[in-house]
Amino acid sequence: MKMTLATKVTLMRLLLVPLILFLMALKTPVGFLCAEIVFILASLTDWLDGYLARVRNEITNLGKFLDQIVDKLLIVPIMIAFAAFGELAWWYVVVVVMRDTWVSGMRMAVASNGVVIAASMWGKWKTGSQMALLIVLFTNLSLLGQRDIIYFPEWFVWALLVISMLLTLYSGWDYTWKARRVLFGEGK
């Protein structure tokens, strides 16, 4: 199977995760700022790989699968790190991991029946809201936040978390609804 440019961009996003986690582990305002910059670049590749696949007419099932998995492998470890630092509610991370595990398992189950459930608008909004939440957390801990250049108040962080939680839960339901015929044997 030929490796498309879009798939290479997706894999590049995955390779940035250890660097982001290393920079976060420094626990310094400069480290968080550098981690934020790398995270933003990695987040932009999520848009770029889809764009490249469409304009180059290289949309593949491998690309669809990898994009979803790599998104999770980018976001979840960073969420876990923020929760370990006491900057993100642990229960939120648990819900995200449970939803992502359910949806990934469900998509694999229906794929074994020849059905591919492509990323939905709700799933994309969920991912975008999670990325926005992480950028806000990075900003507050970075040089920008520590020097009050850009700082997001706690109420804003919580509002974004609630929006992200609602999108996370709804998108999980949306995927379940789309897969119900295969998963639960409902009539067509």
C-alpha cells in the first residue's frame, strides 16, 4: 500500500507528542510556551492532512483510521499530563478516554462488517473543542499567562471544559446511533 502525503503528515503529528510531553515535563513557563507552539503546529496538521487528502484525491481507509487514532494519541496524553499537574479535572479525562475507547472499538466492530463510519461534524467539533481547551491551559501556564500577557480566567476554562464535555458525549452518541444497525442488529 502506497503511503500518501496526507498519511505522512498524520504520522508526523504523532511524532510530535513525545516532544510536547517532554517540554511540559520541564514545568517552566518557557517549557509550556514551547509545548503550546508545538501543540498548535500539531493541531494544524490535523486540518492539513485532511486538506491534502481531498485536494490530491488520496482519501484512503488507512488515512481515515490513522487520523482518528493519532488525534486521540495527541490529545489524551496531554490531558493526562494536565490532570497530573492539577490543571484539568481527572473525571473529564476519564470521560474522554471512555468515549474515545468506545467509539474506536465500535468503529472497528462495524468495519469488520464492511462498514466505515467516517468522522462526523460532531466528532470534529469535539476534537476542536478539546484542542482549544488544551491551548487555553498551555497559555495560562506559559510565559504569556505567567506575565499576564494573555491569561484566561477560571470561569472561561470551566465554560470551555463544559462545552467540550457536551460535544464529547454527544459525538459519542452520534457515532453509536450511526452504528446501531450493525452493532445491535436493528433492521435496515
